[in-house]
Amino acid sequence: MHHHVGQWIAHYGVLGVFIAAFIEGELGVLVGGAMAHLGKLNPLAVVGAAWSAAVISAQLFFTVGRSQRETRWMHKVTDKRAFATAIKWIDRHPTLFCIGYRFVYGMRVVGPVAISQSRMPARTFLLYNLATALAWACAGTGLGWAFGPELAHLVHRWFTPKRFAVASVVALALFVGVIAWRSRRAAQRRAEALGVLEMVD
């Protein structure tokens, strides 16, 4: 599908940037930025198209995830101790996660779905979504503008759908694993501190 991105943008212009950013994510924004650098597109229009695509796609994934939160198959995932710990971490650090997932390859789908399983209100997610999508759109367009077709070609070559799927699984596993490890470390420190207090008493 990647080879269609340039064709979409060349044929449909800013609408093509929206379609490519919605479906392909980073690649569509980089190509749009590169074409803006060449004078074929308005850079502000590229940012606007990428921003709206990012907002709509993330909101869609969040809504689907939230609607499935009480289903049996979702509980099989969220009831696992490691995943439950990760969701609690999102509840404690919503800003950090909402900003961070935007810029981690493979988290474009996983991020909003994970947030949908937390206690974050839908309105709060919408506000985070609007702000972080703008930062992402500006960054992607800026990179495309600065490095031009060379960067777009590199992304076109390496960021395949298969690699995106693998990256999504790896990113989620790393996130859950790191949070679970931090939780165990914190529990050990609390237990050690409690043991010291008992010895003092």
C-alpha cells in the first residue's frame, strides 16, 4: 500500500495527505511535508490535513476500544496483572502517555485503545488528542520539509504494514513489561522499608 501514498498526494493534493495520514500515519505526513518544500502544497494545509487525520483516527480507535471495554475478550486481556498495572500507570500519568505514544512507532493504534481501557474520561482524551495530534502533525511536516524526498523514500522502504504490526506488538509488550517491572521494584522497596521500620520498632 505504501507505493500509493505518493500517488494519492500527487493526485488529490491536501486531501491525499489526509487520506495517507489517516491510513498510513507517519509516511503520509512526511511525503506531504516534502511536497510542500517543493512548492506543490501549502505547508499549513499539510499540517491541517495531518492534524485532522490524526485526531479522527485516534478518536476512532479510542471509541472502539471504550465500547468494547466490558466484553469478554477484552477482559481476557485487561484482567492480566501486567496489563492492569500498565492501565493504572496511564491513570497516574495521563499527560506523559498521551504525549509519548504519538511519537513511538507502532503505538498509533495501540495507544488510544490502551487509554480507552483506563479511567480517563472521553472528553479529557479528546483534549489531549487535539493537542498532541497538532504537535505530531507539525513535527512530521517539519521533518518532511527539512529532509525532503530522501526521508520519505526511507520511510516508504522500511515502514511496511508487516513491520508496523510487529512494531505495535513489540511496543505494547515493552510498555507493559517496563511498567510491570517498575511496579515490582516499587513493591520491593516498600517491603524493604517496612522491614527496616519493623526492625527499628
